Amino acid sequence: MESKEITISRGLEGIYIAETTLCKIDGANGRLWYRGYPIEVLAENSNYEEVSYLLLFGKLPNRKELSAFRERLKAERDVPPVVFDIVEEMSGRAHPMDVLRTCISSLSIYDEDPEDKSQQANIRRAIKLIAKTASIVAYMGRYRQGKDYVPPDSSLDHSANFLYMLTGKKPDEMAAKLIDLMFILHAEHGSNASTFSTLVTGSTLADVYAAVTAGAATLKGPLHGGADEAALRMMYSIGDPDNTETYIEEALEGKRRIMGFGHRVYKAYDPRAKIVRKYLELYQERNPSEEVSRLLQIALRAEKLMLEKLSKTKGIWPNIDFFAGPLYRAIDVPAELFTPIFAASRMVGWCAHLFEYWQNNRLFRPLDNYVGEVDKKYVPIDQRE
Ligand code: ACO
């Protein structure tokens, strides 16, 4: 048999799959830009609708463009009938991400013209998906708490409306800022696992709904989107801040991973984690709560120990998911919705990457190196041992 040197890149580590103008990550220095704008600047000054426009259209909108884009999002905020059925049927039996993935997939039946593959039609689909996914997640949260659907409020922007549809209360300015911040920070992040699987599915020329459903399915895992919930659950298991060091030491000795730490690309402090930590501390200062104070103490002590132990030796630093849980708890978001919110925020990143990739589409078809036998003798079933 032909033998040649084969290099396998496990997890496609170090492999470039496309050119992009969407997002640059400088993993060595912990820097991140969306379309050239530093994430810190967008987090401080922008909002999710503006960032979504930037990602989809390649430029920051002027007032008129932003207002028209907002109106289009608002017009798509309703939760369609089949979604109520799916949420009600699946919620007691399935993981929230399974429910959400199924709901996202079901949105294809409401497409105005599935045969229209134009960029304009795809933008229309992206707007529908961004608006409706947030409303679906809010309703999933309501249903799980045994509460009724709250219809959208057109006086609120995208993320504040999400929080309103989830809690039934109009958020104050600070809570609205925090949820919007989380939507911005999760909107985009290069060719991460869920975006990559969106592209793989899209590269077959399957439609937008199929591609982002694959993205949502991929996001579920604890090594990707599920880490924020897992990190918070770890903090609850630690319970008392004084238990933090013992818990972390034992986990590391037992070769268990500390969720919310480490990243394939960042070998420095994830800039998004710094922003989340800053706003969490600010919120706690202004709206002190016992639960958040305890979680924050645990998080800061765990961070200190992890930095001492693993940052220099293994390049393990906090990622966005580490402080996300306490921040969500500060604004009353239940843990089981963290990953669904991540999906709702990342919907724009999935769509923007897909549309960019389609401009120069090539079917993904990597190779694997077969290491089994060949030409084995076929034994009829009755003669097998
Ligand atoms: N806790 C403890 N040790 C860790 C952690 C962690 N969180 N992450 C990596 N390590 C260790 C590994 O055990 C390994 O040690 P070894 O060389 O002694 O075997 C070394 O660091 C390298 O680990 P890899 O698995 O090779 O690193 P990789 O780049 O594949 O992992 C990943 C990245 C999957 C994110 C990993 O750091 C991890 O599992 N983190 C916890 C889950 C998490 O927080 N995910 C969210 C990522 S951000 C996001 O998706 C939004």
C-alpha cells in the first residue's frame, strides 16, 4: 500500500479554514476585535443591535440605518405557534439546549420563500433568527418556572426586551446594560466549534436554518457553550468561599478541569472575562446581594489560585464563562438558560460567518487516516463465532 507521511491535526488545531473580516483574536496578548473595533470599546459604548448590524453589514450603522434595523428586529420578536408546542412538549424531558435547537430548526417552516437564496433573503432570515431566538429562550425560561408567556415590548431594545420577556419586569438601566453586554460579548468569536459546524453544514449549501441548528447543537457541550453553567454549578458546590482553595486543589489533583478556565486560542486572560469581571464587581458594589457576594468571593479566590498554578505553566487563564454565571445570577437569570442565551447572542456571529463563507464557498471535506485492515475475508453469518 502507498505510504506517505501524514500529519494529523487533532481538533484541527492550528489549521486555517478561511479568510474573514469579522473577528480577530490575538490569543497571545488577550485581544479581540469585531470588524476591527476593540471589544472593550464596543462593550463600553455600543449595544447589541449596533454590533449585530456591524457584523452582518460590515460597518457601524448611522442613526437611520440603526433605527431601520431595530424596527426589522422588533417586527420579528413574536414566538411562533409551533414553538409554544415544542417548548411545552420537550421542557420537562430535555436539556434546554435540545429544546432550543429543535425550536430553531422549526423556524424554517415560517420562511417566506425557501427557494430564494439571495443575500437579501438570507439577511431577512438572520434578522428573524436573531429576534426570535431571544424570545424563544425567554419563553423557555418562563415555561420552566411555570409562568405565562410575556409578549415583547416594542419600547425596549433587543436585550432589555429579552430580560423583560424572561422576568416580566422592565429592567433598570444597569440590568439592561449587563444583559446587553453579555449579548455583545457572546456575539462573535471566530471559527470556534459551533461556528465551524455552522460552516460545515452551510458548505453543503444546506440552508441557513440547517446551518445554525448545527451551530446550536454544537454549542451545547461543556467544553464550549456549556462551561458557564458548569462553572456556576462548581461555585455552588464549593458553597463557602473558605472551601475554594481545597476544592480547586483536589480537583486539579484528580485531573479534573476547572470550568471557565483555559481556551484553545487565548493563552492569556480572555479580554471578555476581564470585562465581565469589571461589570460584575461594579454591579455588586451598586446592588449588593448576598448570593452574588458569595459567588464573587469564590470566583476571585479560585481565579487567584488558578493563576498562581496554571497561567505560567500551562497558559490556562479565565475565559468568558468563568464570571458569566455570577453576573447572570445578579440579574436573576437562571443557570439553565446560560447556554441558550449564549446561542441567542451568537446567532448573529453564526449567520455573519455563514454569509461570508458562502461568498467563496467550498465544501468541507477533510480526510481521515485509515489505520484498520483491508481486504478482510467475509464470513457468512452462520459461520461466525
Ligand atoms: N482546568 C484544568 N486544567 C486544564 C483546563 C482547565 N479548565 N483546561 C486545560 N487544562 C490542562 C489540560 O489538562 C492539559 O494538561 P496536560 O497537558 O497536563 O494534559 C493542558 O491544560 C492543555 O489542555 P488541552 O485540553 O490540550 O487544551 P485545549 O486547547 O484542547 O482546551 C478547552 C481548551 C477545551 C477550552 C479547555 O481549556 C477546557 O476544557 N476548559 C474547561 C471548559 C471551558 O471553560 N470551556 C469554555 C471555553 S470558552 C468558550 O467556549 C466560550
